[in-house]
Amino acid sequence: GPSPLSPAGPSPGQAPFGALPLARGFPNPGVPAIGDIPAKSIYIGTVSPTMTEVILKEAFANWGPVESVNILPTRTCAFVNFSTIEQAIAARAAMQGQVVAGV
């Protein structure tokens, strides 16, 4: 059969291009987590190389103060950190599958 390391398409739970995957605590983006763990951070996948921390902070500010944004360009993902778990849950629910600022 195929090697466990060979890509065979999206992993279960992996978001389509441009979508915001579910927050899973502080995940290793390559390893799907079991269950949905509420956290103050939300994981954002498929981040464009032109995305900035300022754009993400402004895009998520409607749901509460954004404490920090961490973009990992080598993994094309980011984490947006809120003051409370409730703010992160609300932001994730509203932004799931959305494209941020067209980038």
C-alpha cells in the first residue's frame, strides 16, 4: 500500500483552500487533533504570503481584543490569540470558511 508519508489528498478534518480550519488548542498543523478543544487561539490555514499581522488583527477585531497574531510563513498558517475563549469561539464561528481581505 501507500507509504504513510506519501500524500494521499487532504487529511480528515483538513480545510479546503482558503478556509479557516477549526481551532484545536495549540496544534501541530500537520497532525489532526481528536475533538475540538476550546482555546483562546484560533488556527488559520492557507495564509497568503502577502498576509500581514495588521490585516489579520483588523479582520478579527470585531470579536474582541486580539492579543497577538503569529504568522508562520513556512507553514502558510497563522494563529490569532484573543483575550478570552468565548471571543475565539465567536470569531471562529463567524469566520469559518471566509477569505480574509482577499489575500
